[in-house]
Amino acid sequence: MAQKKTIPLLSLLILMIGGCSRHAEPAGINGAGASFPAPLYRVWIADYCASHPGSAIDYQPKGSGAGISAIVDKTVDFAGSDAPMSAAELARAGGNIVEIPSTAGGVAIAYNLPGLNGQLELTGPMVADIFLGNITRWDDAKIAAVNPGIALPAMEIAPIIRGDKSGTTFVFTSWLATQSNEAKEVIGIDKTGNWPVGQRGEKSDGATQLLQQVHGSIGYIELNYATKNHLSVALLKNRAGKFVAPTAKAVTAAASAGAARMSGDQLTADIWNQTGDDSYPISTFSYLIVYKDLSNVKDAGRAKTLVNFLNWVETDGQSKAEALDYAPLSGDVTAKARKAIASLRGAP
């Protein structure tokens, strides 16, 4: 089980009383989207506003799909998404979009098996078969074969899936498609998934609650949610044949190859199923999305807050990531992100 982490007392106090993210001040900006990075974004917003009096930032973790819809419809100043915008979504936004990585993280395979005498190890094809409904019991011979010495319970497997349009689902289905042709054909690769089995939980919180409540359950959630809710997570077999836990260092190992593939205004790269002994196989960047033309923001004060916050995320904010189970971005990634931020039209 992952070790529980703490956040600074000042950040915690600000979060408890709502902080600047709850007040509509003159320099306030609004965002919505991915719930995957929401625990980190809450701390970032609290810390940024504490050190920048007069700023106000609100972020609503409604899911990546909702965030992209909101930025396309221009109802928010920025969006969060774990899935890059599709060609169709970019076209709906008029192509006037900048996407920058904010952090990287791992999608953990969490499970609820009280009394299990060890940490579960799973392979990609095995996980695919569970979510396809091909493996239905925890004492299945395939699971037992890679977990010698562990007394697997004679009980049904209860898969937990996301019920909303989710970037986490996009990342998970993208990885499943590399592990199983059947998963690629049946479940597909998108923000919802065509799931043949599973109970649905809304957003990361809903999926986490089901995992806590249902004995025998297994689901895909962001590592921070598993850590703070004391859920066990599986070691996954990577492309190098090593069983790896979803740690910040293992995500960084997977992300190291991503920077070279990033260029232009859409700084996106897939980092699941990467090579390397230490790479965690379900790793992903999470992105912040804004319009390149800052005239879409209501006034100059809000535009300045947005640009300053984006730059702060790429610099000071990175030091706060690992304590919350996220992987800090490498220097070459943040350099490209800051160049993209500087290219925003009308940037102060």
C-alpha cells in the first residue's frame, strides 16, 4: 500500500476555509476539468493565492470531457484534461488553443481485498481480461500463477469503472489497447469506454468510494486518491517485464521520453507503456488548456492572473508535486511550456 503523504499546514488551513478559490475578486479566473490532478491543483491554488494577494482562482473537477467542453464553449478561462484535445475538439475551438503539461501521474489499479497477505501483481492482459469480464474470480488460475505464495480469496471480482467522460478513462483504455486486441476492439479508446462489465462511479471521488465500499472490487484511479484513502494498489508488469508500483519516480521514468516529442502550441505526448525497467506502465501527463488569444479572458487583470498562475505552475508549483504522489515535470518540459505561455497573445 502506498505511504500516506501530508500537505503543508498553511495549504490545509486555506483549503479548509475555502481560500481565494471561493471568492469572486476582481482578478479572479475560473477553470474546470480533470479530477485526476485535482488534489494537486487545490494545493497549488491555495499556495499561489496566499502569496499573490488579490488573486482568486476557482477550479471545479468535473472531468476532462466537461473541462474541454467548457473551454470550447468559453465558459471558463482555463481547462484541465488528462487527454489531449482531439482534432475535432481543436476544430470546434477554432484551432486557437495552447495545451501545456502541468504534471505527470500514474493511474493506479486499486483493489479491495481485506486480509490479503501480500501485494498483488498483475499483467496487462490479465487486467484487460478482468475489465472484459473474461476473468471473474480472484482465485483464477491466471492471477494465481503470477502471485505465488499469496492466498487469493475465493470470491467474485467486482470491476469499478468511471461513469463520466474522463481523461483517466482515456489513459486507462489507451493502455489496455496496447495489452489486448480484444480490449481495443470491445472497450475502445476514449473518455467513456464501452465497458461490458462494471459498476460506475462518477469522477475520481465516486470511483474511489465504490472501491472502499465493495469487497472484491478493482478499479483504476489516480494514485493520490488511492493513497489518501488507504487503498491497496497492484504492481503492474511493464514492457521490460518488471513489476512496478505507481510511484512518482516510476512515472518520471516513463515521462522522460515524452519531452522530445513535444512541440508547438499543443505540448502533448503519450507516456503509457513506455520502455525501461523502472517505468510505470499507466503513466500520463495532465494538461492545462487555454485560448492563445487572451482577449477571451474577461479583462486585463484576469488575463494577468492567468498568465502568472500558469508560469507559477511550471516553476514553483513543481516542487509540491511529489509529496502528493505526482511526478514533477523535467526542466526541458517546463522550458517548452513557458515558451508556449510567452506566446499567448496579449501576455503581460
